[in-house]
Amino acid sequence: MLEKFRAQARARRAARRTHADYTGGVYGSLLAASVVVGASTLGAFPRLELALLLLATGVVFWLAHVHAQLFGARMAQRTLNRATVLHVCREEWPIVEAAVPSTVAVLVSPLLGLDIQGASWLALAVALISQMGWATAAARRAGAIWRQVVLTDAVNLVIGLLIVALKFALKH
């Protein structure tokens, strides 16, 4: 019986991977980049504050997306039950996951000898690279030809450069 349960769990995980939606990862990476750019004066513990801001923003937006899915489109289509709620929570979780690499970059920045400005730029670079990684993975998973993958990456690069330009314009 335990083996049957494990086989079913493996089949469910494989099905989720097959139907993976990378929208949350791309969105979450853009969100993380925006948080880094938007974080102005931080207090006495700027790295910790920026790391917490990144994670908290990811969680808040994840909750907003779960709420929108559950009480927007999903509610009109079917009744809510525990399985539906858990499914939507898992579906939107990449928004939070996308904040983790930038958060880690901020936290390890002292080991690299970076001041808070350097940590901010490192976190921004990690967020933008992650954004392109999620977009590339989504395009490849969707069966896009290499030309479409390159186009997807180019669009994401332009969006990333707009965020960098915003950071320069805000001078932090």
C-alpha cells in the first residue's frame, strides 16, 4: 500500500512538471528586481531589511495571486475545496521562489566584500538573470523553436534593462 501511495505521488509530481507554468517565476523575478530598485533608504540593518523586504513582497504578491485565482476565475468555474486551494497555492508558489535568489545574493554580499549599493546591484542582476532563466525554461517547455526562445530572451532583456534604467534614474 505504501508503494502504491509513493507511485501515485511520483505520478502527480511528474504531471505537475509536465504542465509547469513559469509565469509566476518570470513575474516574481520582475517583482524582486522592482523591489530592489524601489528600496530607498534602509535603516540600521540594510541587508537584512532588503532581504526581508524581498521575501515579504514575494509572499504578499503570492497571497494576492492565490486570492485572485480562488475568488476570481476559479470561483466562477467550480466550488472551492481544500484540494483546489492547495492546487492554486502550489501553482502560484514560483512567485515566492523567484524572490529567493535575490535574497540570497543580498545575504551573501558581505562575503563578497560588497557594500549595500553593491549588494543592491548584485540582487538586481540575480533577479534579472533569474527572470531570463524562467522565461527561457517556459519557452523551451512550451516547445518553442530556438528563434522564439531568443525572442523571448530579448524581450525579457529589454524589460530588465528598463528596470536598470529606472535604478539609474532613481540614483540608488
